[in-house]
Amino acid sequence: MFESLGDRLTGVFDRLTGRGVLSASDVEEALREVRVALLEADVALPVVREFIDKAKEAATGEAVIRAVKPSEQVVKIVYDGLVDMLGGDQPTGLELGVTPPAVILMAGLQGSGKTTTSAKLAARITRSDRKRVLMASLDTRRPAAMEQLAALGQQAQVDTLPIIAGQSATDIARRALSAAKLGGFDVLILDTAGRTTLDEAMMAEVADIARIAIPNEILLVADALTGQDAVRTAKAFHERLPLTGLVLTRTDGDARGGAALSMRAVTGLPIKFLGAGEKVDALEVFDARRVAGRILGQGDVVALVERAAQDIDQAQAEKMAKRLAKGQFDLEDFAAQLQQMRKLGGMSGIMGMLPGVQKVKKQLAESSVTDTMFNRQEAIISSMTKVERRKPDILNASRKRRIAAGSGSQVQDINRLLKQHRQMADAFKAMSKNGGKGFAQMAKMMGGGMPGGPGGGGGPDLSKLPGLGGGSGLPGLPSGGGGFPGLPFGKPKS
């Protein structure tokens, strides 16, 4: 999300940096380009006008023109403007601290992703807030809608209300409330029906459900890919329902991000969550400052570390840590890191959260570092025997030809993988020398490591992580050094 806008704004600020001292005309020209970039990103015109007016007032003062680093001042002004546009420090959490059950009503048009989002939200509340959740489908019109929620509930390990054919949406709402109270559930999520377009019958039904359930949260689920249509939908719903927040779905397919930038400004409602992908864990809490940082190429390492912490298996992590401390790193370990990268969203997902990546996109493209390449490397390792994975030095020409045939690759692909593995193995071996002091130093830099890492302490010192302060640190990248930042410690959960 925001890729096209981020690229444009990064280009604008790079040109400012190259000029050193800025004149008023330089600032005017830069803000004009920012305005065009926002409009091209499908941000609503009134929102863009207000943003530029505020930025111009702040950026044309003497404090900016005479600043030691005026270009950085302009970047900060645009950053602050983006944060304000996205909701600033407006709280985005859910209101769950009520007498159980807390009721969350999901509303939106058909196809916006309400059912999938309901399951994602239930999984998140169960995992993060340690609360018992019951989901109920009130969609009596869409074929198999109730069965879909039941299947997603099994996948997310969340209870769903048993299906009784022939009941109306309001009857199901009453039954769900009763079941949640009698069953001792903390949270009840009601997945309502949608339509392809807004109509009176739809709005009347969801309003009736709201009167019966008296929800603590009414979340509108909107498809980011529909752009300004999503903003108009949010406005129309808010006129009929007391919405408490917004959830934007399919943000992984929206390179522009205009809906997210317009929605809060137009409706006044906070964006509470962003959905990216179909998996039940593909839902992240919206944070205006972190999103603004992503747009301006500062990345979102906090989100990346949070995602990594969820996926790392502690027992496997400790096992890997002990091996690395001894300088042991074979092809099975290499494959484990590739699997971990996939769980974190693949190359595109990881790169979108690392700072400064906008400036190395060209080098990454030229180096052919893609998710496809990592998938090929995994296929190559899978085509090896257990002995070959643990002792890659025995791979002679005939073995490489057999592996190439089995993995659908070329011998040179195998040679390239072996070279990358050797570079990483040498790096770990060097850190393990002097009684493991090098590895201990790495763990210390990381504040005790990720969960399961050596020391088992608090959060990492992100400024010192490999791949942020120094080289790329990603397996397969030309620098070849040390594995993914903070994740050389074990296999992902299955």
C-alpha cells in the first residue's frame, strides 16, 4: 500500500536534499509536486487542498528557510501533515472493557471482506487480548455465508453460533446475544449481510440489528481498492449508523492508498485496522505515525518485529541459537530462514517495512532478488537428501545434476545458492569465535534477542540490527551477511 505515493514523495524530497539551502520558490515547487502526488494517489480533492494549505503555511516561514537542514524541516512538515490527515494520535483500539459480552457489529457492502475480517478480528482478540470470542453470521441472503464463517472459525480456532435454517437476521442476533451471555463469552462479533450497492432495505436491517444488540463497536469494512467509492460508502453508512471505526481491506493490492488518506478526513472516523491477505493473521492495528513513516520511506520496523515475534517458535529458536553459537549453519537452517521470510510476507512484505528501501529498489530489481527466487531455492534444498543438506561440501557435479533435475532448476542456480549459504555460514562462524563473544555481542545489540533468542530479554535495539544500520542481512541478497535482522534463531511455527 502507498507504493506509488511513497515513490513520488521520496523523489521530491531527494531533489530538495540535493539543493542544500532552500528558497521560497523551492518549497513552493516541492509542495506543488506533493499536491500532484496526492491527487494521483486518489486522495479526495478537498482533503488535498486542506493538507497543502496547512503545509504551505508551515513550510514558507523563516524558520524553515533559515534552518540548518531546511529539506528535513519540509519532510517533517509533510510527515506531520500526513499523520494529522490519518488521524494523528486518535485512539484506534476496540472498546472491550465493558460488562461481557462486548458486542462488535460488522457492516459494509457485499464483497468488501466482512466475513474474512470478522474471523481475523476474532483471532486477533483471542490471541492478543486473551478473550473468549463468539462469532455469528447474520447474513441470510448470500449463499453459504454462514458456512463460510463457520469454516473460518474452525481455521481461527474461534467458536461460531450454530446454524439454524429459516431464522431472520434479527432472530439470529437475539439468539447470539443469549448464547454469548450463557456461554460466558467476552466478545460477540456479528457479521451482517451486505449488498452490491447501498439500499434502504439493507440499511433498515442493519439498523434493526444495532437496536437489538446495542453494540459497543460498529465497524465499517471497506475495500481499499474501490478508492473514493469506499469513502462515499463510509459517509453514507455513517449517516444511518453510529459507526465507531473503519477497517480497510485488500490494502496489499492498493498501491495508491487514497482511500486510507481520505477516509478519516472525510468521515472523522478512526481507521482501526488494515487487512492485507486472506490468512486469519493478516490484520494489523492502524497507527497513523507508522503509516506516515511507511509513505515517506521510513519503513515500519515495529510492525515487522511484532509480526516476527508472533511466528517464532521458542523451542526451535533456542535450538537454532545454540547451533549458531557453535558456528553451525547448514542448508536446513538456510531453508528455515527462507520459510520464516515467507511467513513474514515474503520479500515484498518485508521490504515494505524496512527503512530506506525506496532508494534501493532499483538495485534489488537488478539483483533479481524476488519471492520466486526464494521459492526456487527452497525447491533446490528440498530436492537434496538429508545428508546433502547437512554436509553441502559433498555436492559434486553428478549430485548437482540430480538435484537440478528434481527441482526444475539449473546447476548454476545450485552453485549460486551454495555460495550464498557459504557466506552466511562463514559470518556465523566468525561470530562464534572467542568463546561465542561475537554471537553474544550480536544478541546484546538486539536487547537480548527475539523471543527464544539468547538472553531472552526485551526488545531489540533496531538501529543496530543488520540490514537496518548496515548491509541488507537478508538471505539471498548480494551482501550475504547474517540472515534476516533478528531472525537467525529458528524455524517458524508450522
